[in-house]
Amino acid sequence: MFYVFRSEMKIFFDKIKEKISRDLEPEEITIIDNSSLHSKHQSFNPGKYHLKLVIKSKKLKNLNKINAHKKIFSILKDEMDNKIHALEIKII
């Protein structure tokens, strides 16, 4: 069962990377699953992720922080609606 979950998580993370890469052509994307850090929170939903994205992107660096974050949220709109509870973004 654990391996199925890991496989589904990898497929989901690969989908996120693909969507961001298609639109922004970043040099590097790292996704960190911080869900376990939030498991004791009252609003925790085990069906949704708490993620940190670290993105190295010249396109995003040329935008101000708010517009860069809006761009990422618009790319991941479906995922935010269905599978991501919280998303921390770091642009390098």
C-alpha cells in the first residue's frame, strides 16, 4: 500500500513539474512535501498536500513577487482546487 501511495505522489509531483516547465521553462524545480509537518492542525486533510516549491527561473525572477506567485497559482489552479491545501513558493 505504501508503494502505491508513493507512486501516486510521484506521478502528481511530475505533473506539477511538467505544467510549470511547459509554461515557464525554469532551470530547476524542487518539490518538497511538508504535509507531515501539518498533520496535527485542525484543518489538516490527508487527501491534500502541503507543498514547498523551489523554482529557479529567470522568467519568474523578472516579475515582482506577487505577480510571480499569481503566475504559479494560475498554472496550478486545478491542483490547488483539488489536491494542494497549502503552497509555499521560493523563487531563486
